[in-house]
Amino acid sequence: MTLSLLLCAALLQSPAGPLPLPEGVVARVNKVEITKQEYQAYMYTRFGKRALEEYIADLLIEEEAKAYGIVLPEGEVSAIVLERENAQRAGPSPDSLEEDLKRSGQSLEGYRATLAAEIRREKLTNALILKTRVATDTNLQLLFERKYGKGGKKLRIKHIVIMPNVLRAEQIKEGRKPADIDLEALHVEAQERAEDLRTRLLAGEDFALLAKAASHDRVTRERGGELLNYNGRLYGSDFFAAVENLPIGESTAVIRTGAGYHVAQVIERTQTKLDEIRTELVQDFLSAPPSWQERNDLVKALRGRAKIQLW
């Protein structure tokens, strides 16, 4: 009986748990209390004003969207959040998301809120861009050349390229030390191989077969060397100058570019005038998905017009 009374007394004197944190304190480590102000100072030292800048950008986007009457459909953001969360859980362990969040000091609610804010920002930004785009002559010219080639001259090109970097990698694979490889000699070898391939083409060998057997461009060689959507800029001005007026079916001399040594042929050449397709270009430009650059430019423009004061 006496022992029972003593045990009950000891239990009554023991604290039921840790004392609640005082107001303004975010953590207690042993007996040291970390205040919200101290935590904010630590975060500022680590990350500066980056989070504040992002928050300001979100506010500016919200204001601009409201001014243009842009309203996201009800439930759209939450539906996308759920879709992405389910995709995260699609692995062998559905609970791994919570485990990963816990390890990084986050909660599921915080994850969802952050994801929702990112999706909302992206949706509003894209809607603003599509609402405010202007099809200027400069924009149309850039789109025109992307679709129809430089100056409206669309070329279907096939090439074979010998790359010094690939020759170097082959030598390393064979056991040579990188420091022992003569880069200048590699360029000489690459050019000689390209010259030999050109000679074989002039003698009548099939371009597609040679490309598949010898070209270092793994993307094009299975297509007989054809460069898809060549726009006059790929491989630079020397390459374009060599093929711009080349008769169809003839081979260029060996062309040196930053990638290596090429021999090219023109398969087809078409000429398009911008004025003939201006209406189509305007429609394509105005409806194209917003680019990363456009999103950056929008935020930059909003910040430039706003009166912002930071501490």
C-alpha cells in the first residue's frame, strides 16, 4: 500500500510533457529558445530576399490578372495538385511522399500549398501572356524564319559529320590517356576522313548508306543523314553559305564547323514569302504556348511599373 502511494505521488510530480513554447518562440533546443526573429535573421542570412521577391512577383501577377478580368476555373488548381500528388505516389511505396517530406522538414499540407501556389502562378502568367501578346513585325519575322528558313528559304539537308571529340573519346576508350592525345592531329584525321567520304560520294556511293556507316551524328545517321527542320542557323554561317545555293543532289566541299567536318547535300529547296502567309503566322504566334523567356519578361515588366520598397 505504501509503495503504491509513493508511485502515485511520483507520477503526480512528473511533468505530463514539454512546456508549451512562449509566444514568439519557434523552437526549444535543450534549454535554449529560438525566437521567430532569430529564425528570420538566420533565413535571411541563408537565402536573402529571394522568397520575398517571389512573393512580390506573385502579388503583381495576381493584380495584373485581376485588372484583365482573368479568373481561373473553380477547382482547376486543386485538380492539378491532386494529379501531381498522385503521380508522386505512383511508385512502389505510396507513403514515400510523406516520408520524403518529413525528412526535408515539410508537411503534406505545406507541400500541397506550395504546389498550388506554383500552379496558380503559372496558369495566371500564361493567361496574361496570351491576353497581352502583340504580333509585331520583329516577332513575326523570327517565327517566319523558324518555320520557313532564313529569308523564307526552306532547305531539306542531309549531312555526314566527322567529329574530333568522338575520335578523342574512341582513343580514350582504347586506353590512351587524355593528356597524351594530340588535339590538332585529331582535327587533321577528322578532315581527312571527311575528304575521303566526299570522294566516295563523288564516285557514286549512296549518301544514306555512308551516313549510316560513318557519320558521328547519331541523331541523323539513321535517317540517312537528314537534318530535320533545318532553319539556316544550325552549324553556323559557313555551313549555310555552303548549302544555300547548292544544286540539289550535289555534295559540298568539306565544311568545318564547331561540331566537326561535314559533307552535305540539299534534298529539296522551297521559297516562301512572309506576306503570303502573314495571317497564318499571326494566328500561330498569338496561340503558341508561352515561353520561359516571355514569363520572365512579364514579371520584369510588372516589377518595372510597380512601386516597390524593400528593407
